[in-house]
Amino acid sequence: MSFVDESSGWAGGGTPDEKAFIVQTKDGGRTWRALAAPTAYVTAGDELRFIDAQHGWLRTSVMIASTGGCAVPSTAPSACRSVILHTSDGGGTWQEQLSVDQPSKLGPGLRALTVLDDRHAWAVQLGSSRPSVNSCLPCTPFDAAIGVVATSDGSTWAPVGDLPAFVDGMHFVDAQTGFASVHTAKNEPGTPTNTASIVVTHDGGRTWSTQLSVDGQGPRFSLDFIDTKVGFALRMDVTTCGGSDCWLYGLYRTGDAGQTWSAVLSTPADILSAWWSPRSRLALLGSPTFASATVGWIPVQRDLTQAGFSGGVLITLNGGRSWSRTPAAPDGWDVSGLAARGSSAWVVGRRASDQNSFLSHTGDRGQTWDYSLLMRP
């Protein structure tokens, strides 16, 4: 999902029978119209990035064989390719700009798409770190090369550098400065503990240096910057996720472009001392999205087959110091995507009551939500 202002936005996804769709709104989500799907396969995990009413990019997967879709097999060659598509007419038509193998063990060969303007965009491309192996079809997190590819003319892509560890997300704030969240792979040989780090580049992605690191069994960071100076990082540890329940979350903030990071909220000792409200069992927190230095949102995913787990939407009005569920977003929502502009936010997900997919909008910071579109599975 991507919004360029409080009126114009796009959302995309795929149905269970692998029919792709992209929809567009020009009135803040009150009405939506369907656009021609650019590929045969678009999923909720794809990355859709618009920078104005005309120009946007989509990172998705394209099936190259009828062998069961784009699910990640354990050993067989992938049935899909990872592609980056571009539109210059608001999503009416799409052109392929980059296409790579989808590694069979690691999922999409392209990921972490970040867009600055109509000329500058970056993504991560997985490749083999072994000179004798060109593709990454046999790669594992231990031996994959985590390369950064970029375009500076809005159409042609080229490698620019390598990240130091496996990537979770990337965000550029200008043509030279970008941030990435990375982690060492679980049980990586020679690594006594697993580490999650925030790294920065000041040369367009060619070289990277570490700003913040934390150790743990399975630590991860997800990032969001509201401008060139102010950013937030949500920390989690995947080892605390039992079934559908995760609870070891912390929040960091920087006000000086990452030169220093301070803990806004520390990770709780247990779920009963969690910093979100209400303190019931949560599923998986998504990446934070801040509309300003004070107002931020976090989507909450839940397993619709499990009772007792809470989804919905979290909001902060004080820069992340406290969070609560928006009152009109029920905990039965399984929210997979969120966009925010000003006092408005839009979410996409599924409902526990009937497992229907939906798009919903709030214009009053979560006090009320309006269903914009329902899609039956």
C-alpha cells in the first residue's frame, strides 16, 4: 500500500487463486477503482512505492512455470522470478526494469525496495557469494551475498555495493544517505550469538557502517524515517514467538540521522509487563509508520485460526512513549499493511469473523474506521 498525500493512494494483492489486483483511490479511500494487474502474481508481501501521482515502483514475483505458485520450495528450482516494475502513468501500465532468480530457500531474490524520487530507487538483490555459482538458487542465509542495486535515472539498475549481513529493511533519506536493518543468520557458523544492526551509507549504498547493534537469540529491527534526521527502529526477537504470540519488543529513536540512538521503550521482562495497551496476547507487530515526530502507527497481524490472539492497529501520539489500540479497530483484524499521512491512515488485512479481506481508512487518528473495500477469499 502506498499513499503520496491524503487523497491519492494505491494498494495491491493477490487472491487465493493467484489472480493479482491493484486498486487506486483519488478521494482518500472513500472509493477505489481497479487497475490492470501488472503480473499474474501479486502478494501482500510485495512492495508498492509511489512518489507522486504518476511514478511508482512495484517489487513482486512472476511465475515462470505452473508448478504450484511462488511458495518457497526446499530444494527444487524456483517457479518464479523476482521483478521490479515501474509505472509513469499512475499504475495504468507497468514496465519491467529488473528481473532475477528467486532463490529456492530464501524467497524473493529482490527485496527491501526503497524509493526517493522519480529517478532514485534502491533494492537488495540476493546472490551467491561463491564465485563458481552465478545464481542464488542453492543459497542459504549463511552463503548468500546481500547486494544493493540502484537506479539513478529511474529506469536502469546496477549493483552499487554489499550489505554486511542479511537484510530486513532499507530506507534512503537522500541520494547518498540510507539506512538498513540487518541481522546475522540463526546459528551462523563462527557467530556465538545472533546480532541485529542498523547500518548507514553516505555514498549511495556503496559502503556501510554500523550505528547500533543488539545481541539475542533472534533479534531484528524494522525502520522508519520521517525526514533526514528523525527516525524510529522497532526491535523484536523472533525466539519469543510461540505459535502466533510475540512479545519481546523495544523502540529506539534518533534525532541526528542515526549518530545516536536512544531507547524510547525497553523490551519487557515478560508479556505481562508489555508496553502496549491493552496488554493482551499480541500476534506479530509490523513495521512502524510515523506520520510525524509524534504520531505513529503499528499494524498488528494475528493468526485467524487461533483464539485468544489480538490483532488491530496501535497508535502513539507522543513520539512512541506510549501506545494503545485504536478504539474502533477490532482485535479481530489481521492487519498486513499500513500507510499514513497527516491524521489519516489506511490499512489492509483480513477479518477473523469471516476471513474477508478489506481496506479501511481513518481520518481522525483511529477514532473511527470506514471500510473502503471488501474482497472475499
